[in-house]
Amino acid sequence: MGRQRVYPSDLTNQQWETIEPMLPLIKEPGADPEASFRDIVDAILYLDRSGCSWRQLPVDFPPWQTVYGWFQRWKARGVAERILEEQRFIVTDTLGLLVSVTVLPRRGRTATAPRRRCRASICSR
């Protein structure tokens, strides 16, 4: 079933539904996974957010060796880059119009800040 979600770094169900299809299934024939991929991803996110070492993972995550092994496999296959690229497209599609409308300056104003005058005592002129 998996562990209870208690850390701020844990994925929401919606986030997991987006990421899960992007994870390659790397299984040895006849071997059952030691831990769920969601628990492994949550452990990697916990490591990233907390800054702890692999060996300092809390006991409610899979063993650090398992998490590290999957991290190395996914890193070699470019999984993180694929997930980030896919998320960028989702955000761009969803917010693209909103951002393009709200970033434009108001009519009659420029996007640059006004030039400041410096005092004579600190100017190099």
C-alpha cells in the first residue's frame, strides 16, 4: 500500500498521476519491486528539500540503498530532465496567455525603471 504521506516534500495525488507515466519500468525478470516508485520519488524529494545525506533518510522511506539505486538508474536515463521538460510545457500551456497579458507594461509607460540621479559626492563624474 505504501507509507503515510507526512512530509511537506511528499507528492500530492495529482502530482503523482502526472509523474508516474514518465518513470521507466526497469524490472529484472521475476523480481518484485522492493518499494513503490512513489515512495522512492518522495524519498528523493525529501533528500533534495532537507539536504540530508542518503543514509539519513527517515525509516518510513524505503532503505537508502534502494532509493539511491533507483535515483542512479533514472539519472542515467534522463528521467528528471524529461519530467521537468514535460512540466514546463504544462505550465506554459496553462499559464501562457495569462503571463503574456499580465507582463505587458501599461499603456504609456516603459518597462525600464526611471534613471536615478546620484549625489555629487558619490558620483565618479
